[in-house]
Amino acid sequence: MGMHAAHALVSGMGGMRTAGDLVARMQYSKKMRKDEAKKYVADKLGISLEELVDPVTMNELREDLDIGRINEAPGVAKGIDAKFRIAKLLDLKINSVEIFKEKIEKGF
Amino acid sequence: MGKFKTRMGDGFMIEMSEAEIRQDLEDGTKDAAERANVDPLSQDDLDFLFDIFASPYRIVGVEPGNECCLSYDSMNTKIQRAQIATSQLQSIQIMERALGADSLELAHIDYSYKPVKPIVTFEKPVMEQAQLLTIPPLLYGAMPNMGLYSQPDGPCPNPADLIPKGKLAEAIESYEAAIEYAVDDMVYVGSEMYESGADGINFDTTGAAGDAEFFATLTAIKKLKKKFPDMAIQMGMAAEFVLGMHGSIEFEGTRLAGLYPHQQLKLAESVGVSVFGPAVNIVTNMTLPWNMARSCTWTKAASDVSSIPIHACLGMGVGGVPLNLTPPIDALSRASKAHVEICNLDGL
């Protein structure tokens, strides 16, 4: 487990502290390699590549976009609600979001 | 010039001179290049590696701009195995919220597809809940672990018992029977977890039981991608070299025994893998400079020809990280930086 913390500090993007989760989504969903995935996300967010891994910039931006952030605050998206917005923001289909939509539609 | 502190492959501390480090770096890359018939590291790469080992700092890190995405094997169980009293869901949230995870993985404590099959109905609601509560991509992961299909743990006669008796045909037959069981389990569990909301499925430590296991995993992935074209697939390997335990098995015309990472990758790409993880085992009685140059050579050869993201396996005993339960930060940070920057990795 200590290894994970070390890799995160040495080489990691920062996860939800920055845009690491968003770049990872492009890798898994579209098989984009790192540079392409970073550029895609930065363009969608309207920020620079440097800002993409800056926790100060990204904390503010994640709150503005309501796509989830590390520090909790009342009313801020915390899970599937954030993924609905991420799917729209990155122009992606997210499996859990699609399943959630299906369940809701069935009930109404 | 004085001596530099570094370690052996098992983690024990040693001191080396500049000449000794440079020699081991050259020997390590030469060994890897010759075995896999790939290019050795360039002189610039070797100089870069030397600078990493010569750094007086306890921790080194990548340059800004070179950061990559982290993925995991058996993510939540690492916390459970550390005897921290948390649930699977809480463990994932700790990784998401406290440890900077770029992606997440749900796993059962017995991290293989075979034991997950009978309890998948208990894993599914955890995945459903986790998908409601977390934000990064969340995969379900386990190992193909084809050894579990051999007697006494499984239904097939044990090839490790048959081969020493000269019963090669029976051993091959047993491997081929085990493939069918393993494929069924991987497709079943993968389908169930994807239908519960998983972003994808992780096949970790692929090929641990050799070429037949690699064949089973490629076959399972092909079936899953046909069923769910949007499913993300991560494939992490067990070793740099596919062991020819079966010996003659081919996947769509390619003999699997003896494939190195750059060749393993091409088969992974062909079945629709999204993220590939080469694994290079550490040699414990050789130095870290030797191991690091060797690992970077094979990993770079795969990354250079890849059309999909490469997340190299850099855990205990693989990717230049000492084979030790508590990898030292000096060694781990050097392995992390070296692989990410020399091999232009997309992730770890």
C-alpha cells in the first residue's frame, strides 16, 4: 500500500486532486495514449496542460463544473452525479451512468 | 569519485562506484536486448539512468509534464491485507480520496476469477454501490490463475505431476481442458461485473501459468469484447517471457511460448485490450542498476510500438522494484521515474 502512495507522489497525475481521473477515462474508454488524452481533456476543460495537473487550479475548476473534488462541501457532486457531468463534458458514454439512466427511465 | 548507495534486487543495501553502476546498466540492457531481439537503451538513456542512481536525494520524481495515470492490481485488498478494518467500498474510497488514485479497482480478497465465480452475486452489489459513490473509472479485477484448475484445487490432472513422468500428451490435454474452464469463468465474471456498472475488467498477472493461460485470457477478452464492445479491458502480465508450459499452443497463428512484452502487446491489441501492462521480474541476486536497465529495455520496446496506453507493472519484484514486502522509497521512486520517462509510459 505504501507503494501506491509513493507512485502517486513520484509519477502520478493526482487523481481527483487534479484531472488524473479524467485523463484515465480517456485512456480506458478511447485507448488514447497519455499525450493525446491529456490534450483532449485540457481542451475540453479550456485549460493548459500545466493546469491539468495543478491541484489549486483543478480544485476550483472541479467545483465550478461540479464534477467532484476531494474536499467535501455541501451540495457538491460526490459520485454518480459527477459522472453524469463528466460523460457530457468529455463526450463519453460511462457504463454506470447508462445503467443508472435505464433504471430511472424504467421507473417513470 | 566516491561510492553511491543503491540496492540488490532483493532490496538489501549495497554501495557501487560510478564504473560499477555504468557497467551494470550496460550489461542489463545488453542482456534484455539479446534475449528479446530488441534495441538496447541508447547512451542517452543509460546516462539518464546513471544520473537517477547517482542522485543524492532519497526520493526522485518525474519532471512536470511527464506525470502519468495510475492503475492497480487488487486495489482494495491491499488495505484489507494491511489489517486495516475497512470494507471493500471504504478501501476504494480511501484510494480515491486519500491516495491520489487516477483509476479504481474492486477486487475480492481471493483475487482470481475461479473463486469469484461462486460469490459473484455478492460482488455485484458492492460494484453497484461503489459506482454510485466514486468518480474515477472503476474496474473489476482478478487473476486468470489457471493453476487453480489443476488437481488437487481443480478438476484437471496436474501438468506439474504429469510432465516429470514423461506424460507430455496428457499434460497438454490437461492444459487444454483447463483453458475451457478458465475462459468460462472469466467471461462469466467479466459479464456480471460489467452489467453491474464496471467501466472495465482487469486481467492481472496474465500468463502466470504459462502459454495456455495467456491463450485462455486472450480468448476470454475476445469473447467479452464481442459481447460488450464498449467494455474497457486492462491486461497486466505476469512476466517478461511467456513460459511454454504447453509449448505449442498458438493464438490465431502466433505461437505464445517465448513471447516478450513487445510481442505480447500486439496480441493484446488484436483482441481489443485498452491498457496493457508489461511485467519484468526482478533478479534478486543482481543489482538494481542491472535490473532497471533490463526492465526499461523491454518496457520501452513495447511502448515504442504500442497504439494503446501502456501501464507498466511496477510492484514488489517487478519493473525494477525490489522483491520485498516493504519496497524502500529510494528504490521505488527511481524505478517509477526511470520507467515513466525512458519508456514514455502512459501509466503505472
